[in-house]
Amino acid sequence: MRTMESGDSTRLLLKLEVCTLLLWAAAFQTEAASTNLLSPSEAVTVRDESLQQRLAWNLKTLVEPYEKAGHANAKWDEPAKRALTEFARVRAKVTATNEFGLAIISTNVALAVAAGCDDPMVKYLFVRFTLDQTNSKEVFLDSYCKTARDMRESTYPPIRKFYSALWALRQAFYAFGTNSPKHSYGGEMARLLVSNLLPGLSDPTMPAREAYDIANETIEVFNGDTNYYQQVYSIIGKPLAEGWPDAYTTWLWKGRACIHLAWTARGKGWANSVTDEGWKLFDERLAAAEEALQHAWKLYPKDKQICHEMMTVMLGQGGGRQRMEVWFNRAMELDPNDIDACKDKLYYLEPKWHGSEEAQLAFGRECVRSKTWGGKVPLALLDAHVFIQGHLDKSEQTNYWKQPGVWPDVHAAFDRFFELNPDATSWYHNYAWHAYHAEQWAKLNELIPKLGPINYDYFGGKPEFEKMLKLAKEHSNDGGADEKK
């Protein structure tokens, strides 16, 4: 009797997947139609010209090629085109706020595949959005690689072949680690990705934001390997600058890449461990990043990501806190709820860089007092304490939240956060966790009824959560004196 090989088991799992989908699709179709999960929204008018261009380009490289790829069939054309159209809308970022884009894609590719569709682009979307997440990493890798190979032989444009290889390569990293380019799967997918990268970027109709996404996603997938990263930077930089020289995203991408290369040259050790050559490359690459980002800001002073990257440049260059504050203030003017800019500033103010614990706490308290900033910004005071706790010896970290003066900050941060975000009820878990570790029993007993469905993992598992409840109950008669600590 022949034993089942890995390829047989993969095919069997996929057959079972399709059989399940046949049953599921029949039951789901009526309900999906009533909840608008089958059709892309037609209620959204795209007024932004750049978004219109991006949507038109995505439709041109998805729906039109499908009609010419030789896999069209009346049995599955309708759901296949719906899925491709909605994927184009998601890619172009033109979906409505109440539009379940991913559900529309997943539902329709399931219907198309269940009807027998064998179009490689539809099968790629099936693997990405619908394949059962309980399958093994190897099954997912086999499925992604098969769709990438099928896409390679198809008439779809290079950019779609590029993305199918990119997702296969990501899955290879996930399945086998970051050294997977040495594995046959990883090496094959890396070559397939690179072979379609430049042809993809040679499309003169491609919107600048799409080119940025391609460049960014390519270089990010190799960010764990310095040699690969530098090679990809060299490959992409020239066609990006030549094809979209006046797009701010071109210079934003260059700035981000130069920052990564700068910190790679410096290394992660203390300053006295950096070589002379490391410092030289660090300074040169940060200067190149600053120049590129300044140019990006000149072209488009409305993207807060430029400010975030410039704060990282200021972190490396030093030269006075005011240089960083310029970019922090610009970010907050663009988005008064920009918690990421606040975290960047807290990191800048770490004692090992350009500040002190006192400066971090002072800024965190400013975030709580501010009448202009909102969103999660008040929680920057909590983040300041997390930064400080993280630098203590392990033996001191456990009791940090019980220290005098810490709880008033935690209490103030959460109260201001809930004042601004009364519907953010999931954050009661965070508040309760800190009250527990600070032994603020009155507050903990007040918070427990507000927790809703319990995420036991957040508290360290169900036994640890039940231990917390038991202790809270034992201290239920302690009164409110603990709040004054």
C-alpha cells in the first residue's frame, strides 16, 4: 500500500477545503446577499483624483487581465469579478467606512472556487483571504507557491506576479525562518519576486503611491538581512527616482531606507562599541535621509510619516532637542491624536539618548493635561512609566507599579483616556491589570464589572485572572484609601 506523501496530503486538504466551501457557500449566499457581503459598495463617490487614478490602475491590472487570461467562465465570472473589483477598491483605499471589504473578497473567491474557477489570480486571493487558518504552515506555503508559479505562467501583468511571489516569500520566512532564501522554496520565490520587480516598476501608468508600496514592501521583507536589504535598495532606487521624481513618496521611501541602513552600520551596541567606519557610514546615511525627507516635506507637507522619520534622524544626529521638537509639533498639528509621534518623542527623551526619566514623565503628564491632543495620547504617560520600568533590574520590575507616585500617573492617564474615548471599553483590561499590580483594590473592584468578555491571555491565563478576582474580593472592604497612595 502506497504511503501518502506531502504533496498528496496537501492536495487532499485542498480538496476537503473546496468541498467544505461548496456546502458553506450554498448556505451563506442568501445571508450574504442580505448583508451586502457579496457586492462591492457602489455608494462611495471617489472625489480625490489620486485615489481615482489608483482605483482605475488596480482595476486595469486585475479585472481586465482576468477577462483575457483564458479562465473566464459563466459559472464563476460574477463572483470572480466581484472579488477582483473589491480587491482593487481595498488596494486603492476607496472603500466606505461600513464596507466589509475583506469579507466581500473572501466570500466571492470562495463562491468562485467552489464553482470550479481555476484562474490563478482568483486562486491567489482564495489562499490569501479564505484558506482555512488552521492549516499547517507548510500547507499555506505550498498553496502560496503554487499560485505564484501559476501566476508566472499567466498573462497577468508583472506587478500581480510580483505580489503573488512576495506573499509566498513571506510565508516561506514564516514557515522556515529568515534564512529561507537558502531553502528551495524561499530561493525560488525570491528569484520570482526580483524577476518581476523591475518590469512591474516600468509601468508608466502606475500611480506613485503604488510604486511606493511596491518599493516599501519589497525592502521590508528583506529587512532582517543587511546584504539583501542593500541589494534591493540599489535595485529599486534608480527606477523609483526616474519614474516618479516629483512624487514625495519617492523621497519618503529613500529617507526610510537610508535610516535603516544608517542604524545597521552603527549597530545595536553602546556608542563605544561602534567602529570608526560604522560612525562614518551612520553620519553619511543619516545626512542622506535628512536631505531626502526634507525634499519629501517640501513636495507634500501633509504626511505625518515624514515627521516620524525625521524624529528618528534627529535621534541619531542629536544637535539639540529643539530640532526634534520641530518635527514633533508638525506631526501633532497634522494629527492631534498621533500617539506614534508621542512614543517617538518619549524614546528620544530616554536617558540613553537625549533626555532623562524626569523629562519623560514631564512630557507624559503634558499629554494628560493637553486640551488639544486626544485619542490615545494621554496613555503616553503610561508609556513613560513602561519605558522606565523596562530599564530596571528584573528584581525591581515586579513591584514598580506599587511605588509611591506611580499610581497617580496611571490613574490620571486612564481617566483622561476614558474621558476622551468612552466607547473604548476593551481598554478596561489594561486599566484593571495596572490596578491589580499596583494593589489598588478599590479601583480594581470598580473595574471588574466593566471588563466584558475576558481576554484571559492578557492577564496571564485563566488561573491568574481568577487569582486576581479572588484577591480583589478579599480586599473588597478596604475602602478607597488605596486610591490616595
